[in-house]
Amino acid sequence: MKFFVPATKNPEEAEKVYGILRKSMLKHRYETTDQRIYSITFDDNGFSLTETVGKPSETSGETIVAIFQSGDLYLICTNNRGVLRGMPMIAGEWAVTNVELFENAE
């Protein structure tokens, strides 16, 4: 999948919004990696969940806007969880069973 950010009009706008979102993770004290994550699958209390950028979250129903990695945590952002307000949803690396990066992602 080529890199995108939902609701952006073109690749330039997607880059700008992604940069802003990445910087905003710092206000929550999360320093993120350069990896551009498209999708993660993880275990949550015995259930396997997959969260994918551009698709509704399996837990909140909101569209996933971005997924970042910070240390041993994955930060799953929707408008109400990490983008416009609130903290991102979090999955621990120990629970993650699959990570899919965007094409040409580091």
C-alpha cells in the first residue's frame, strides 16, 4: 500500500499532516520511529485485533488515521484518540503478532 493519511487530498498534504501528527506524539512524551506503519495485528485479552490505516478501528469504530511505534509501544491514532484530542490507543510490542509497513517504508 502506498503511503497516505485519510482525508488528505494529495501526497504533499499527507506528508504535512503526518509530520504534524508525529510531532504531536511528543506532547504525550512518545518519541516515534521513522517507520510508516500501515497495519498491526495484536492480541488483546485473548482476541486477535487488526488495526489498519484508513479503516474503522475494531475497538472504537473510528477511522485509523496513523499508527506510530514508540519504543516497545504502538500508538494507534483516530480523531478522538490522539489526533484532535485524547491519548492514542496503545498496543504493546509483546502482544503484536504482525506489522505491515507502507511501501518503501524504512
